Amino acid sequence: MLNTRSTGWLIAALFLSFSQLQAQTAAPLHAAEIKLQLKKLNTLGSVLYIAAHPDDENTRLLGFLAKESLYRTGYLSLTRGDGGQNLIGNEQAEQLGLIRTQELLAARRIDGAEQFFTRANDFGFSKNPEETFTIWDRKKILGDVVRVIRTFQPDVIICRFPADSRAGHGHHTASAMLAAEAFDAAADPRQFPEQLATVQPWQAKRILWNTFNFGGNNTTSEDQFKMDVGAYNALLGRGFGEIAAESRSQHKSQGFGVPSSRGTSMEYFITIKGGAPQTGLLDGITTTWQRVPGGNAIGAAIGKALEQYNVEDPSASVPALLAIRQQITALPEGYWKNLKLHETDQLILACAGVWAEAFSDMAEVVPGETMRSKLQLINRSKVPVRLQKISINGTENTTAARDLPFNNFINIPQEVPVPENTGISQPYWLQTPHPTGMYNIADPAWTGRPENVPALTATFYLQLGNQVIPVTRPFIYKYTDPVKGEVYRPLVIAPPAVASLNNQVFIYTQAAPQTVPVKVRAMKDNVKGSVKLLLPAGFKADKSAIPYTLAGKGDETEVSFLVQPVKMNGRNITDTMTVAVEANGKVYTNSMTTIQYDHIPAITIFPPASARLVTVHLQYNGRRLGYIPGAGDKVPEALRQVGYTVTMLDEKEIMNGSLEQYDAIITGVRAYNTQPRLRYWQPRLLEYVKNGGVLVVQYNTNGGLVTDQLGPYPFSLSRDRVTDETAPVKLLLPPNSLFSYPNNITAADFDGWVQERGLYFPGNTDAAYKKPFEMNDPRERALNSSTIIAPYGKGKYVYTGLAFFRQLPAGVPGAYRLFVNLISKPAAGGGQ
């Protein structure tokens, strides 16, 4: 292995420290955890786990490696999971990726590993790596994996999946292929030489495949290298099956809550490249201080500190740790020196009971204004600690210098100027538009980071003995909630004004103007200017600009434009409108979105204040719909946008209400997976159909159904899907009311679809069902069961695996036309 002297250690350390500190105040270590970290200080080994998505990682193995083997452990997820499903809300695409990013960080805070990403965008299910690499830029993603390896410098790399079809997903297979390529490429200075300004080539000892037995696919065998990761850690008071369950259960948006397990648990491995392990994952690798020239004495000193550690008085270890810190500081520059110096600093602070934080009194701040804040410290031990100085965003302040008496809480109010050039709180991978499959990253140094480095920080320079330890904390917002108590949120850097639209899509079925209300909110005092609409060709507004004035921060006003197509000529048009807000001489096009769930920190982003403008030739049959919510989608809002009255149905309306008032009833995506009461509602819904109603059931997964009777006649659900959103669609039935009433449907109505055609198509269908469509992914068999339709009594039943939950919010004209036909009662004599 190469003994590098790169600066990559710093980037990697920032990944962990900043990502954890943004989420919450710095969590103190209790005495047993301090002892565990002391043991880790004497362990020099690292493992990087690589897979494709959030929730792919083996949390039991990660926890065991990080907190039992005490190796530096990382998880590289190629994507942020943007293309997955959301069981807890209606966020999709990039917003879902933000949720899943934070769920991964929450999981890592529990299992002790670190988190990394590439710029690959999860574009949805992919059946094979060939398809994946037509959408991902293979060389760029490989370069990202290489950069993370060169930065993290793992001794061993582990893949979750094999590089073949057993991986079950094109992204999974691609992750294993890229990991194997990067194993060699990271060590080759001819590969990605532009990286060598900040990192150096790195050769891992081996790369392994962590074989598995789940989903009916067992790739393990007793002749493989194996290890028991079901240990119980007395210092933590838990086994790794318990830690893993808590970690994995953070993936709540994917419905991955799992029970704890206890006792022996074997993990199996196959060697892909490098020497095969015989007794341990890191066979042949020195994992003590002997691997660092001059490190033997440091290892001995840490061993002695461990022997003398007093769990009832951790502060007694501070003198020994300060001496160890001095020894580490004297080493030549290098990866392990700097990583272990950082760990030592954290241990000294933990043993001394030092707590230091930087809090903003303001939830949002605007560049150029002054932020009210508090710097707070306390020394909860008898160890002498002196605050030498404070540095805020690089500006030093020595007037705050003072001793920190035992258990004396220090509160230092500060007025902090926010630099004019401070960037707003927009994730670095969402700062510019990106093509399908790939995020754009302006600075290669950001590669791998789970989130932005905090824009505003305070560094406390604390003197203990004859050494000064810098403690950097990001400014975060703290407030007291009457129910939750003390709450910490990331500090938001905002533009002076933001705009919001009440719809993401405006559908025009005729040339008449629609009112487009724009709400403008001031993010600081005394904001004034004007609001404009940046309209695409083919649309016009009644006003070129509307002035506004807002006196106080948080004040809002609403202005309205009348927007209409220049003409309706029967053609479908889809384009984007953006709001431009001029504020005090500068123009901003940002909206503001906050995503809040209890298991992750609040997420605030500033995407473009834009909406889709769509013209579509659309006819109707009935306007009154009932909707049964599922896992969270935006179909009801989309249907309201085109003139339907949509009522959300629950127990009272379904079991005791008058269902006959609805022209159609629709079930949301995965409703039969997530609504337990549907088991009891189903007979009532089928009775509604029998009496002349229309029931449209959107897709469900084939596992965890609350009832097997999804329709009036038998069928099951398969895993069949068509992932190519451009796959040709053949209309199978002769002209009838589905294709002609109230809209004349042709293959052109499948143009412009996004992400996929559909998923979890029905299988084993009863002969009573008609199958109107045929489609298939390239080089695969034709599938004719994306949608099935059957008359039942006087009404119509429809089950569709087509991805309307993606198409309607995206403003796909043909999807609206087809969906309206599906929810419409058959025309007289139509034979549907």
C-alpha cells in the first residue's frame, strides 16, 4: 500500500464532522462510549462498503466493523435514492433524494459509519447495467468512486452486490462493476490524473462481495469466508442486530422498519480481487500504530491510557491524552496522523466534559445582514480549560478570552455579519439544472460529500495544559417547542425574497386565461421591487410586472397574473414558466420548500419558482371524484388542476357515505399496501362498481397486500415493469370507448412520459379482464398487462400499473387524456 501524504484526510474528516453537526447539537459521549473510542484510537484500519442506493447497505456489518472491529468504516451509495417510492409523504425525485440522504446520515449516526455519494442520479428501476450506463456517464461515476477511494483510503472494499444479473437491479450490478474497476483505477496515477492535485493514488488490499440470502436468492455457501457479526458489545449495552435494526429503520420513506435480532449472525464473502482473507477481513494489513513510522510509542501510550481509564472519572485521562496528542502532532504529515489527531481532540473534549455550540437566534438569515447569535460553553470537569479566542467565519475575537470555571455555563452574545457572498442553502448537487441520471457538481472537491459544508461557523480555541485545541461548530438554529422541547434545526441562508406558486402544473384545455397567483415572502426587513413572469413562447400574461413592498421579515403579499396560450390549435404544448422577483435591485428566481419529518433534520431548499404550462385537448365525462390516499402522491392535486372536484375518502365516507355521488373512485399508489382498512372497504367499493360506478386502482407492490381480492375477478401482481419511458406502446383492442371516449387516444399520447411506463403489472389475470396495451423494454418480451379492465355489474373496474403518479404531476398531456378515459363511464354502446 502507498503511504500517501495527501490532503484527502481533511475532506474525509469534514464529511463526518460537519454532516453530524448540522443535524443536531454535538452529542456528548458517556463514559463507556469514551472507552470504546479510546480503543478505536489504537486501531488503524479502514473498510469502504459500496452499493447503489440508500437502504442497500448492510447495517449490521457496518455497525460491527465501526463499533466492534473499530475500523474507520464508510458507505458509498452511488445515488441518493431519488427514483424510489415514498411511503411517508408525496415528495418525489430530488426531494425524495434529500429525504433519503438525511435518512442515511441518521443511520450512520447510529451504526458509526460515514456516508459518501457520487453524482449519479437515481432515475428509477433499471433492469440491467447496459441500460444504466446509457443514462449514467460511466467514466464520470467511475471517477467519483476513484476519488472517494483515494480520499478515504480503505484497506478493504466490500460490494453489496455481484456484477451480474443476480444483483436484481441495473444500478446494483453497475455499483459492483464500478467498484471492481475503481479498485484498480484508484491505484493507477494515469487514471484521473486531475485528482492528484489533492489526493494520491491508493491501492486497497482486496475487494470482496458480501454475499446474501434474501428475496428468495441465496448466494452464500459454507465454503466462503465468513464471520459472525452478531456480537454483543457490553460498552454499548446492545448487540449489533439491535444496532442494525435501529439504523436500518431510519429508512422510513422506504418502509424499512425492521425488528431487532440478537445472537449469532454470519456474513459471507467472496474475493473479487486481491488476496483472499483467511482469518479476518483485514488479513495482511497492520491495524496497529506500527503501520505509522514512529507510531509504536503512541500505541503503547494509548494502551496505558486504556488500562488506567476510570469510568467514574474520565477527566483523569486528560493529561495522558494531551501527551498522546503531542506525540501525534510530532509525526510527519500523513493520513493516519491527521485522522487520529482529530479523534484525540474529540476524546480530550469528551473526557473533560467540554460542551461548546454556536446558536443563531434567527431561523433564516440573508447575506449582507447581521445575525443575532449566542456562543455557549461549559466545562463540566475539574480540568483547567481556558478559552483563548473565538474565530467566526475567519474573523478572530480575543476579547472573549477567559477561563472556564467548573460547571459554569458561559453565554456569549454575538452580532455576526453574514458575508454578502454567502451562498444560499441549496444542496450543492441541486445548484444547477441536470440531465437525467447525472447531477452537475461545480467543484470536484465536493465529490462524495453527503451535504454542504456549513456556510457560517464559529471556532473556539480551547487551551488545556500547554496545548490549544480548535473546536469548530456550525451555527444552528435552536428553539423550544412546547411539545418536543429543545429543537435544533440547520441554519438557513436565504435570498431576500422568495416566490411560490400554488400549482406546479397549469393545464390549459382551452384558450381562456387562468389566474396565476404568486405569493412573495420577505426573508428580511424592507424588501421592495416587482414580480415578473418569464413565459415560454406560445403564452402571454396580462401584465409585464407587478410592484410590491414588504416592510418586515416574514411578511407576505400575493399578486396575480392572467396567463393564457396565444392560441389553441389542437397541439399539445409543454413548457416551463418561471417567476422572477426583483428585490432591492437584484433579481431572484427562487421559491422555498421545507421538508419536515421527525426522524431527520428539517430540510430547506430554494428551487426555481417555476411551473409547467401545458396545453392539452381534453374532454370530460363527469367531474366528481373520490380518492383513497395511498403512500403519498400528487394525483389528486393534478386532477383538481384540470377541473375535477376531488374528495379524499376515509372510513366514514366509504362505509357510511353515499358513494354513488362520485363519477369515479380512485385508489392512490400502494393504497392496498398501506391502508389496512381497505381489507374491509373492498366489498363496499366493489358494490359501488356493481351499481354503476368506476373504480380505478393504481399500482401496488406484490408484497404486503392487505387483501388478495383486488378486483371483482381474480388476478395477482407480478414484478413485471417497463422502465424505458420511451418504449413503444401498441393499442391492442379494436376502437372502443377506452380509446375514443371522451378522448381519442393514439400512440402519440405516450410521448413525453417520464422515468418509466409502469411497474408491478398484474399477472394470472382472469379471462374477464381486457388488456388494452402492449409494451416492452428493449430486447425483452412484450407485456400486455400494464392495465386491465373489466365490466362488473353496471360499472367498470380498472387496475393500472402505468405510472400516472409520475406523469400527471409532470404535466404529461397524453397521460391526462388517457387517465380521464380510464376514470370515465363507458359511452353508450362503447363496449368497454
